[in-house]
Amino acid sequence: MRAAALCLAAVLAVGPVLPVAAQETVSTGTGAILRSLDKLNAKVGDLTLRNGERQAIGLIEIALKECRYPQNDPSGDAYAFLTIREAGVAQPVFSGWMIASSPALNPLDHARYDVWVLRCTVGSGD
């Protein structure tokens, strides 16, 4: 118990010395480009969604709330807020942020489908 208290005191003492990470400035895209995989038939497809739009792929429906990217770098590390529902199921199978560079950080956990973010779109022609 005393050793744990000493370790905690040491961590707290060193804490203020550690540098604070700078918060990255982001921009909001007009939508996102996503990739899907149907693991049952190995069918891969890309889809483009605008913010607030939803689209069905097979037995799931994907809704994009928003896509963000590092300011002045739309091809940079995009992250999108997605809600994914399975047909006939009220509760979403996924709801949260997906990050393009780290799809395994917060993945869709579905037996048949995989979905991940490729990048944000920034204009009407993307």
C-alpha cells in the first residue's frame, strides 16, 4: 500500500513537467468516402456520403453525421461520425467516430460487414 502511494506521488510530481500535446485544428468536410466489405461474398465497394446522408449496403444502413480532417489537409487523417444499423434491428450495431488512419481503434464489430473511412470530401465534385 505504501509503495503504491509512493508511485502515485512520483507520477503526480512528474506530471506537470511533461509537455502538453497541442490540439490539432480541424476543418469539417462536406462528406466522406467510405469503403465496405461484405465478408460473406468478398464484395468490396466504395460509397460517398454527404454529411447528414444515409445509404443502405446489403443488410446495413450507414448514416454519416460529420467528417473532419486536419485543417488545410483534406487528404490527411480523416475521422467521421457514423451510425450503422442492421435491417430490422432498432439498436445501432455501431455509433461513434471512425478514424481513417486507425480503423481498428474503433471498428464496426459485425459478423458479415466491415466499414471504414477513407477520407473526407471538401467540395461538391469529390
